Amino acid sequence: MRIVPAIDLDRGRSRIVYWPGAATGVGAPTDQPARIARAFVDRGASLIHLVDFDGARAGAPVNLESIGAVAGLVSTPLQVAGGMESAEAIRLAFAAGATRAVVAMSVIDHPALLADCIAAAGDWLAVGFDPRPDRLAAYPWRRPAAPSAEQLLDELVAAGVARVVLAHGGDAAEAAAFAGLAARLPSLELSVAGGVTTLDGVRRLRDAGVSSLILGEALLSGAIDFDEAQRIGDAAQ
């Protein structure tokens, strides 16, 4: 299982200051996304996840300059979420240096829009949603009844989506649910973002068959050690 560092872009800077040596007083803190990305790439990160917070609020990419700065400093693929609500938004992010895009759950209810986004990003498109039944039930679907996570994944695979990012996967029950999804659709690249704050959570998702675990604040704050998380992710189940 790949460990993917996430950086939240807020007005061009990282929303969370990264201080890799905070516990020992070694190193200097930074809120520069490119420097943070470089620090993780130097330690073995093979993918960086960037969340355009301003873009999510605006409904279109905003932090394109920051995305470009990260792309200029690391050669690692960049996955961008936030504001990816159209094919044009995806093209703008890719022009800035992104190589993957994560679109929001709303695209599932708009087949033509989803097809346009797939055409723009190809295999590098992922769809993100929160699979918890209560969250799916509360979403304003354009259909008679709220779908299940299994139904949504079937729809996405049928449409040609090869990757999904599922939110909130920290506890044992969620990991068990993800294990069922991974076993049911082995060809789908299943990533989880959010909800994991301990190394035990990393182990649970690895054992569940999750392809990638996206970690943001837990890594930047030092709650989870990146090197140890990578060792766990790389270990045999």
C-alpha cells in the first residue's frame, strides 16, 4: 500500500505548517507547498496529493501557481483535488503541472460531465466520495433513492473510472467495509483519505487491500511518522 502525503493549498501556502523536526527541535518549519513536497519525495514519496482549498470553495482551480511550483521542484506525479468540477478545470490543473485529478461525488449524477472529465484525464481521473451510509443518504441525489457505495462503484467502473478516493477510513468497521469493496472490484484502484491518525489505522487499511492511503495533517503534524508508515505499507499482510 502506497503512502501518499497530502498538502492543503490555502491562498498559495500549506494550510498546515510542516516542521519535520518539531519533536527534537531539528529543522525549520515551512508553509511552502513545494518545499514540503520535496521533503517527502526525498524520503521516498512516489505521489503527492494536493488539495486546492480555495478551488473547492470557488468551484474551479485557484492555486495553479502553487501547483506549478510543486511541479517545478519535484518530478513525482501530482494528484489534485478541489475545484475539479469540469473538464476545463482538469485541463487547467494539468497545464499547471498536475498529472492526476480527483473530481467530487456530484459528478456521478451527471453522466455527460463524468464522460467529459474522463476524456480530459483518461486513466488518471479519480472520483472522491464519502462511502458512509449516513453521508450517502444525506447527499441531495438526483435519483429516487440514495445509492449504496457498492452501487456507486459499479456505476463508476461501468463508466470507465479506474480510481476512486474514499473519505474517512480510520476505524476497524470502515476498514472491513473497504476490504469488501476491494475484494469485490479488484481492478479498481482504491485510495482512502482522512480518518487515519495512528499506525494501527495504517495497518488495518493495508490488510484491507487498499491501494493507497492519503495522509495530510497526521503526517505534517508528526502524529504519524512517514518512514514508519511506508514500512508498514510495504510489509506483507
